[in-house]
Amino acid sequence: DQQVKQNSPSLSVQEGRISILNCDYTNSMFDYFLWYKKYPAEGPTFLISISSIKDKNEDGRFTVFLNKSAKHLSLHIVPSQPGDSAVYFCAAITTSGTYKYIFGTGTRLKVLA
Amino acid sequence: DTAVSQTPKYLVTQMGNDKSIKCEQNLGHDTMYWYKQDSKKFLKIMFSYNNKELIINETVPNRFSPKSPDKAHLNLHINSLELGDSAVYFCASSQGSKAFFGQGTRLTVV
């Protein structure tokens, strides 16, 4: 049972345009959400996160939006750059008890020059 | 000064062998994890340790035995390797809400 889902396995975007990566979750107990970026042959690297009490968090070109009623979050990258081409994983945790990170299946972003 | 380092990066071995993957973190974190990324690219948690104590064991076969000699190390020992164990294994550590991952160990069982 996938508690965190990324329904788009891949996405292509022109350089300079906005990339929007989506993530849905089913467990309303999640109280923290994270996005990780992964290049081939490397481990996932932390990108940006958001607490469930917020609906937006921004860090430079990266913004994460959270819609709790829809159990949906999205990562916006603007402007997209070729170096952003990677696989992006959405993750969720509950911060009470054990910190168990549940990952989505990833979305491969390709930014075209 | 790699934060989470795991060795080896690549491991090719025959079925039935026993192998270990080592992980060390220099971040001072209390919690460490092992994740498995299978052929479908799912990242699934296997184990989590907090201050050397096992806190999560996700119904992993008991051929997999994590060992945490101290809170900076979490090694993964695998007995009687099977073809289905072929995957990329990631170690991670966390303190608070962010987890930091190692570069991964690609295990190929032939």
C-alpha cells in the first residue's frame, strides 16, 4: 500500500520554464514532508521540506506547496535549469515516535536546453 | 568530509555468499537507517536504529542483520545472498526531520 505516491514517472520542461512535480499521500498522520533530488549513482540529497502546519515554503528557485485537505503537495522549480535534471522523490514522516521516512516512487525531471 | 559514507560502492558476489556493507556518519546524529532501492526504483525502509537500538524492522528476512557498534555506525550483514537481493542499498542518518543519505551500494548477486 503506497502511502506516498508520485503518479508522474517523468517530466520534460524547457530551460527557463517552471517545473511542477506532484505528490499525493494517504496518511493524515504525516506531519512533515520533504523533497529529495537524486542524480545517477548518488544518494538522495535533501532539497526542501515543509511542516504540515504550513502551506508554502520557499527556498530560492524551489517552492513547496502543501494542500492538506487534498493530501497533495507539489514542488515548483522556477526557472528550471539543465542541472535540475534528476529524479525527485517526495517523502513524508510522522515526527512523533519513530522517524520513518516513506518515499514516493520518484519523478524523473529532464530540463531541455 | 563526507557526512554519510558507505562502503563498498559496488559489490558483485555469488549466490549463497555472506557479505557486509558498512556505513558511518560524522554528523553526530542519533538515528541511522538502511533503505533498499529495488529494480522498480522504490526506496523502502529496511531498518532504523536510534542510539544503537533497533527501532524499525520492516519485515526484512532474517538473513539481513544490521549491527550498530556505536551511534555513528550501522553496518548491514547479509547471509546466504539470493538473486532477489540485487539492489542499491542506501544508508542514512537523521536528527530531527531531515535525513541525509550515503551514496549507495549497488549489490549484484550472480
